[in-house]
Amino acid sequence: MTMKTLTVRNISGAAALLACLVAPPLQAHHSFAPYDMNKTQLLTGVVTRVNPDANHLQIFFAVMNAERKNVERDKEGNPVIWAVEMAGSAASAQDGISVSSFPAGTVFSVGVHPNRAGDPSGFREGPLFKCPVGTTGKAIPPKADQHCDSVEGRTAFGQGNLPAATK
Amino acid sequence: MNTPPSFIHAMETSAIGEWMRSNLLAMPLVNAAHVLCITLVFGTILVVDMRLLGLFDRSRSVMKTSDEMLHLTWGAFIGAAVTGVMFFTANATTYWFNTAFRFKMLVIVLAGVNMAIFQFITYRSVVNWDRNSPSPRAAKVAAALSILIWFSVVVLGRLIGFTKGYDVEVPASIDFDFGTP
């Protein structure tokens, strides 16, 4: 074996190893595998932040309780934060979804395919409905167990109705 | 996540940021241009660094190699900086708090320091080792560091894409009480 062939083999081996290391995250990055596409949950919450990522826009939100008078909280009393992930920022903007249309404090409803691992996140299904803002500048939440699509003055982002939740 | 400085918010809400987020072609085209520029930066620097390390043809003038390559390097670097800023404005808050992004910026500064030390100290004696003689140890060290640094820039740049955005600290300003009229 010459030095030249050894070097070529070393480089090839290193390249193959690098490809193996890089491939799993690349595959996971554009996959729906983390989400259970057979399940749908309907959630209404208060926006805490929008991450306008080029690949997948995410809206972080505190899930409202069933009475729609406050948000669900963990044992320490902190709001339970979910993330709904969707198409990239440019594609989402075609539906009107952006940092400026969903500022912190916005109340909205969305259908999600939940994360299989139980993490509080899901992939968007169907349109988003934003609850209107009252004269005080604060969002008007839906009635108990209802979603923003039931509130007069709501705004839809995307076509159609909220999906039906699976049992 | 803490609140970012006001200039970060201003960049994110700028017209360029809004355009980058909402135009379907903006991000793919700017992304492609950024990658092309970084490739040119690293590629041209690599040619000079390899000559300094004494790889391949030592009869080729160091000064000629450097002069030919560095015009391209600087042009590509400006392109990378402009497209990088455009990238940044699209999601400035997230990038600002991203560790990989911060390390990338730090490493680019280190590249500048390494280049300045080489250019203003080591390179002054280049006429003595321009061709047909080994580069001084300082030049070889600078070249090796340069390759390591720019390789790190590329790796950190890719890491940003896989580490940003999952941050759930709630701004204190949000009022979650909807029960009180």
C-alpha cells in the first residue's frame, strides 16, 4: 500500500465518518417523525414569542385553562409553554402569520399534531384563529372550552376551519 | 431568554428583516449567496495557507499567491458579511442569544487577529522567504491556525441551524389574567 492510496483511503474514511455524523440531524430536521400525525389536539393559548425561523416558524404560547380565564401552570406556578411549529417564515407569511401579526399577548387557537415524546410541542394542522383585541388593548378570550374561531371579530390565518380533535 | 438590546429589536423589525421573512425567494437566494461567499473566503485563504505551510510548489511566490488570492478573499468576505447581516435581521433575537452564533462571531474576530499579526509582523520579512525556501515558523503557525479557525467558522455556521430557537422563558410583561374585567 502506497502512501498515496493510504492518504486517499484516510480522507475517504474521514469523509464517510463525517457524513454519518451529519446525516441524522439533517434527516430529523426536515422530518415529521417527531410528531404523531394520526392525532390532533386543539389548543388555545397566549403568545409568548414567535421564532421566525426560515425552515420552520414556531409560535411559543402559554396554554389557556379550560375556563379561558388564565393559563395552565406547572407545580411551581409557571405557565405551561407549548410550541407550534409550521412551515418556514416566508411560507407562513403567505397566510399572514408573522412576528408582527402575533405579538406577545395575542390569544389564538390552533390544531396541532402533538410531539410523540410528550414534549409540549406540535406541528400545525389547518388555519390559526386569532381572538380580537378589546378596547382596553387586551385580547378577548373565547368562552369556557371554546376556541378563538367562536369569538366574534376573530381573524383567520389560513383556509378552512379548525380541525376536529381526535380522542 | 432575556430581552435583547434595542438595536437587535430594531434590526429584526426593519424593512430588510420583514422582507427576508416574508419573501419566498429571499432566504433561499441569500442563503445560497452566503454559502458561495464563505466557500470563496475559505477556499482562497486555504490556497495561501497551504503555500505558507510549504505544501505543493515552493517555487511559487508567496507574495504573488497572496496578492492574487486576497482580492477574491476580501470581495467574498464583504459579500458574506452583507448576506450574513441580511440573514441576521430575519431572526435577530434568536441569533443574538444563540451560543453557536456567538462562537462563530468570536472565531471570526480571532481570524482577524491572526491575520493582523501575520500581516503586520511576520509578512514584513516575506522577501527573504518568498520562493524556494521554507516559510518561517511564525508563518506556518499562522497558516495552521487560519485553516483551523475558518474550518470552525463553517462548522459553527452549520451548527446555528440546528441549535436555534427552542427557548421558552416567558416575558414578564405578559398579563395572563383574563378573568378580571
